[in-house]
Amino acid sequence: MRTTKNEVAIEIIDLNKWFGRFHALRDIELKVMRGERIVVCGPSGSGKSTLLRCINRIEDWQRGRVIVDGTELTEDLKTIDEVRGEVGMVFQQFNLFPHLSVLENCTLAPIWVRKLPKTEAEEIARHYLKRVRIPEQADKYPAQLSGGQQQRVAIARALCMQPKIMLFDEPTSALDPEMVKEVLDTMVGLALDGMTMVVVSHEMGFARQVANRMVLLDAGQIVEVNEPEAFFSHPQHERTKLFLSQILR
């Protein structure tokens, strides 16, 4: 099922997700426009990562609709694969293949999924490794890299599929503090390039700099959606004020 709203990158309608009796996502309604950067925040266990994982159907759901790049995600595996081909995802853990070099990690999906010739895939991979400022690491293995470098490889790997949308699930949470900035700087660069991004993050400085809109999730519900300036300076809901008071201390 396709929508004619070409300006809409992601549309989530009445999304509800249960884990057994636990109601993880409640009546989620959200539109993400092309080129927009959304930062999703909220306390631990509020459903942020679950929401992100529904956007490329890593998680399924019991009620509601998710439409990505004009295609509705159903149980049809071919449709899911098509959407995942257009949506890059970067996780908390880097999920790199330890037995493959950085270059091989980046070329694996373009060769096997996009069916690109190896030389073309390597050219694209080197381009994106340069884009995330680690071209000299191409022949190293993940264990030879710092955490920040590994996460930048994970970002480059996602970009090698040349996605229309990027999802980031707390990409700095597993990093030492001194490595956080290099990853956030890479993401800022993507934002400046106009990439459509949905980012789950507690990095509020990054959110102020990059986000078009902030989304606060609590107990599986969207509590507030607002532009960053209003979100931080004049939050509409008491729950938002409480969250900000705790995270900005």
C-alpha cells in the first residue's frame, strides 16, 4: 500500500505494541518529513528503542500502521527487505563482524544485497569511511579500533547502502565520554547534509544543535512533540519539565 505524500518519510499511525501483558507502545502517532531530524528522548524503559525498531520491523506490533518511504510495513518479507534497504540503522553496540576488516564490513551488504561489483562497493565504502573521517582504518579489524572508531565504522557501513533514512539507537551510550564527541560530530555532519534522521539519544546538546523536533516518550506514550527551543525553554507538560530537570542537572 503506497501513499502519495512524497514529503512524508515515515508515518506511524495508532501504533500499539505489547510484550506479553506489558504495553510497550501506546497509541503512537508520528510523522517524520523528508530531511527532518527527530530526536526521541525519555526515561529508561519508556519504549524509545522499541519504537525505533518498529520503523524497520525488527519488532512487530499488534495494532497500528507504519509507512516508510511510501511503503506500508506488513508481514510480507519482501516488503520488509525493500524498506530495510532504504533505512540504515546504527545500534548502541557496534555489531561489526570481528573476523572481517573495516572495508569488508562496509562492503558486505552492498555486494550481497545491492548486488554491486566488489570494486564499486569498495569505492563507495572508502568514500563513506572518508566521510566519517577514518579512511586510514580500512584494512584494520574492529578489535584494533577504539569504541568511537568502531561506531563510526558502523555509521559508514549503514551509509554504504545509501539509505534515504537513518535510525540511531543511543549510538553513544556504549562509548567512553572522550569518544562521544567524535561520533556526535559525524552525526552532525550527516544532519547538515540533509539526511532524514530519527535519533534516540540523551545527548541534549546534540539535540539542541541538530533536531528539528523533539519527541518525549514516557511509559510507551508520546508526551510532548516540540521544536527544540520551546522544548527546552518552555516545555508544555509537567512530565517534560521533570525529565529535563533530571537530565540537565
